[in-house]
Amino acid sequence: MPGTTSWHTLLETIAELPPDATLLTPLSRDPFQITETQDHRILVEFEHESETVPLQREQFETLLQRVQDTAGGFDLDRLPSAAEPYATTLSLHPRFELDDRAGTLTETETPTGSPLVDTDAGFESGSAAAAEHAEREEPDLPVYADALLLIDALERHDPTALDGMETAALVNLYTLLSDVQRNADALRQEVSESLLDRLHHDRQVSGQYGSIQRTARRNRSLKDDEDVLPVLEDAGIDPERVTSVDPAKVDEALAVTELAESAVYEIERSEYVRKAEVDEEEKESRLQGLKDQLTGTDEETAELQREIEALEARIDDLTSFDSGASFRSPSGGET
């Protein structure tokens, strides 16, 4: 890096991190840890790799120069995947700010912390570790309640033998599946909107259960007839070649004539099941019963854990050896 002071400042900042601090690459979100700092390089280790990766001081100098030469912040999308840990590590320096949502790395006069560093845990870092160690709380979400009811129904009835299931049980299962699907789709859309600003182009981002990537699709909608037909006619296309019967206008014509619907439509009848209504009171009653059972299970588990810990402590007391202790025989003499 230009200037020994800047390089040493970065090394000093790294030295202040907890030994198990975990960093994330800005685009692929791969977790890694800094294992050692040396005069001319920084050694890191990725979660899914056993080999140590050296980050060379010269490469940091190159990245720093690009950041300083770019007005408005260096676009992280320009980084090759192998250079991503350089950006995260450089953001530890108080003079550099990494905005993972905007996808930029910027030189700044105001010291800032890196958003891609978790100092609370090792590779079990970030939201996964927080969820693991934090006290579980019941989310106030329709999909959560419906999912609990669905799990309960699946445990009480064999979904692999639907033909032998009673009609009422099938109705319950269909209703709950419908509710879970609707509410899950609504929540999935909200999650998608939150993720969209955090994803950059076609790079995959991985989580514990899978990977996602930002993509795009092209949607077309035909302009009005008065816009389309003259353009095609000017291009030598007979408008009659592209005009067709409008179902909406046909329905309007049927409404004011005595023509039968079958005269202009091919009609096929198909039957399906649809949800007519939902007994919310019954669902709430069953849900409360399940919650009470879960609460009781948690309390029993906590009590059992306390008893196990007390027993382990007692066993440890009985089996521990104190080299400074003296023991007396039944006759009263020391042994």
C-alpha cells in the first residue's frame, strides 16, 4: 500500500480483531478468517477450504490505487472472485468504507466499521450463529402458525396413504396446504424484494440451505391497435394478417345477441377442488394446544438439562483428585 503507515494501520486493525472473527466476501458471501499477518502478506482461510490463502501486499496496493482513481466508489462487480477477500480485508482499514448493498468500496475521511465482519463467533457467524445462540421467539406470521398446524396434521395422518385417509382428514390437509402455500408465497415475495438490492448481477450467494442469484426476464405487452397497425402497414404488412378475434369483444357481442356460447367457443368441462372457507377459531384452538405442548417440552428439556449438569458436577466431585488432600483410614490414621 502506498506508505508504510497505511499498511501498518491495516495490520494493527486486524490485530485488534478477536481470533475467531469471521469475514465475508462482498459478492459471493464466502466466510473466511484471518489466520496470520506478516510483513508483506495476510494469510486467510476459507470455511470450505483447508488450504491457507495468502493476500499479498502488492495486490492491496493495486486495489487501493483503483479505489482512489474511481470517483464515487470502486464497483465491486469489477473484482475477480479471487480478489473479493482483498476488498473485505481492506475495508477493515479506518479510511475505507465498503457498502455491500451499493456494491462499492470507497476511500473516506470518517472511520467506519466493515459490515462484512462478525466478531462474535467463528465460522458459525452472522445470522446463522445468532439464530443458533439467541433465545427462540415465536414469529407473528401466518405462515408460521399454518406450518405448525400442517406439521401436526402430517404427523397424525400418513400422507403416503391418501386413499385410505378419512374425508375430514383430507379436507384438513388440503386446507392447511393451501394456507401454507398462499402465506409462504407472500413471505417469499417480501424476502425476494429485500434480497434484490444485495445481489449483484449473476454472482451466486450461498446460505446454509442453498444458493441464489440475481437474474432478469424480459416481459412484453402489445401496444394498442392504433399504435401497432399503422407501423406494420408502413412496413408492408397487411394488418389483417395480425388481427385476431378479441375474446372480450366476443363476450360483449354474446351479451347482446341470442347466440349460444358454444357457437363461438370450444367448451371443455373439468372439475377441481377449491377451498370454500376456513374455520379460523378451530385453527387457533388447535394452534394454542400445540404451543402449550411445545412450551411444556421446552420446560421439561430445560429441567432435564439442569439435572444432567448437576449430576455431572456431582460425579466430577466424587472422582476428582486433589494432590494436596490427605485421607484418613477408618482407624483414624492418615494415608
